[in-house]
Amino acid sequence: MHLKKIAKIISYLFVPPVLNFLIFIYFSIYFEQQKKWISIFISFALGLVIPVFTFINFRKKGKIVNDDATIKEERTIPYIYAILYTLLGLVISSLFNINEVILKLWLIYLISSILIININRFWKISAHAMGAGIPLGASLFINQFWIFLIILILVGSSRYILKVHTTIQILAGGFLGFISSFLVLRYCN
């Protein structure tokens, strides 16, 4: 199989909403015994399904020219929607008294979305790498580090091979996702 085709498949498989859902599944199983299915459902709806359908809708309406959203200005509106969905996920999870560690995950995604929308005004950072960096930082707390490190390397390599981002944009996205996740989970009480 051609390298670009493999990179495209990896890029599609590991879009940020999919990685969001994966880390929420891990954390819900690990930290939320009583309401894990509620937590997983909230993440499935507001972290995966609705954001993906929103993106598809923007593509169909021509508001985003390609699946990689290569024009940074086209990323702003989807990022605003991501912030709204994340905020809604945080509020609903809080109303259901979901474990505070999972609430912190929502907070991490909210902070990261706010950071990326502001960075995107001036510079195109890799949302895919940030989306992989967040679960990597979080995985330090559930002993799944190697799985998410491999995913980050695969995602970063695929974005580079597809020439969607420069090396520094990929590294910055991965680092920002990792560090925001790690800092919130480690120090936010």
C-alpha cells in the first residue's frame, strides 16, 4: 500500500473526536464505577458524533474546502462549535455528578479548544497532534502511556507525510495537548 494512502487512513482513523472518545472510555472505566455508561454516552454524543456530523455538514455546505481543513481561517467556526460542545459536556457531566477526574478531562478539552482557536488566528497548529497529545498526557495517570505515544507518533507522521503541517506545527500541537492534559490532571484540584 502506498505511504500516502496509509497516512490518509491513519489521519481519518485518529481524528481528534475519536481520540477524545477513546480516552473518555478509558477514564470512565478506570475512574467512574457507578455512572460509567452515562459518562461514555455523554462523550460519545458531545465529543464524537455531534462534532463529526458538524464537520461533515460544514464540508457539504462548502464552508470547509477539504477534509484536512488546510485553510486555517476555515477552522475557526468548527473550533467555536467544539468549545460549545465541550462546555455542554462539562456541564451535563457535572449535573450527573460524574467523577471529578472525568470533569477534568472535559476541562482539558475546553482549555485546549480555547488555546487552539486563539493560536489559529496567527498560526496553523496541528489539531490532530493536539488531539493525540491530550490522551497521551492523560494516559500517564492510567498506565496506558505507550498506546497513546504510538498513536501520537502515527498521527504526527501521517500529518507530515500528507504535507498538511510542518514538523513544528505537529510538535507544537502534540506538546500543547500533552502539557495541558498533564498539568490539569496533576495540579488542578
